[in-house]
Amino acid sequence: MTPSPISANMVFMRDNLRALGGVLIGVIALMSGCLSIVREILQLVDPQRFPERTLFLASLRVAFIASLAFLWWREKRARVVAETLLEKSKPRFDLSLGDTIWHYRADLDKTLWYLLASVLNRGEPSVTLSWTARYLLNGSVEQMEFFQIIDAHTLTINDKQVTFTNENLTNIKTLESPIQKGQWVGGRILCSVPGNRAEQINAAQYRIEVECSDYTGSKCTAIYNPSPVPVKNLLQHYAEKTQPAPPPPKETGPAFPQD
């Protein structure tokens, strides 16, 4: 509910009156305390040089300035403490990217990346939101498309098969369940770009920039830089299910009628 202008003005006046009251209390305390003692000493030392009226006005100015300075310091300190507490109460995500599996789907005319991604939360619990990925190539930027898995998806890599479900996807897991403070959540993100990018991948010419945010809108970013060394083995997350790939079907010759 948006506060009315009247209530906002009342709050403003209340805060100003409170500040003015603090200044007056400070002035009274200083005038009746240490400054009073200083005035008495100076008048005892040289009453001709330090008339009572002059001392009173001078001490009043000192008390007013000192009270304002103390009020400013106190407000600044309270603001710093409040900002520190607010900062500690926010989520703080660290996004990391690992190795990837890729392949070209001719039926979709898309190159797909199965990229290892993990999120560590150093702050208060939060879900992850607004996942985006960008394909960077020689100064050009392409937005990548995220996709989910219907039921399960099996991919054959060399002599192994790995089966993916939505339970393996970091962006899906952390969208449904908040990441607690100190918790690490890992898995994969699946994203794609149009066309066959095999030549760019084999030449390690590209980069992938991934970004997500917490519930407050604070963003965290990580960049995947491909290794020029070819990956020979299947790199997998510990929760992914793998099994040996079935042998290719044996070739059979033409059937001849028997004599």
C-alpha cells in the first residue's frame, strides 16, 4: 500500500523534530557540563579578557556545532550498521561452470550444450531466477536458448550412454527449491544455438557466458572457456546415470537360397 502524502509529511516532520530534540539535548548537556566548567575557569583566570556574555555565546556556538557533529556521526554509524545487516541478509551466489558435452541435432538444426554448472550460496536462502546464456564468437553475441527435458533424454558418448532428466538440471532444481546458506547445488544446464557449430567448437573459438539472479535481482555471471585439448572421456556429474553403450548392429550379407 502506497503511503499518502500526509502520512509521509508527518514522518518527515517527526524525524526532523527528533533530530532537533537530539541537538537541543546535546547543547543543554554541554552547556551545563564541561563548557560550564571551562567558562568558570576562564572567568577566574581573566574576567576582563573573558566577559561572561562573550563566553556564554562562544560556548553556545561550540555546543551547537558539537551536537550537530555528534548527531551526524550517530546517524552515519546507524546507516552503516543497517546497510551491513541488510547486505548480510541478502543471498550471495557464486556461479561456476565446468566441462561440457555437445552434439549437433540435424533434425532440429541446432548445436546443443550440456554444460556442467553449479551455484554456491554464501548468503541468505534464495531460488535462482532469470537464467540466460550468450554465445560469444569473435566479438559477436548470440542469445542461447534454454530447454528442459521431457521424461528422460539419453545421449551416447563414445562407449557410454548418459541419461538426463530435469533432476539433473541446475536451473530447474534451484528454481523449485531455495539454495540454503552455505549450500552447493550442481548439475547441468542445457542450451543451444542454431546451426552446426562443430568447426567453431573444434577450433575452440567460442565462449559461453551464463548469468542468473537471486530473488532480489542481484546477478552473478560465469564464463565457460573451451579447452583446446580434445576431451576423450565422458565428463559427468556424480548424480548422472551412465551405462555401457549397446554394441552396433552386426552387418549381415545378402540372403541366398539354399540348394
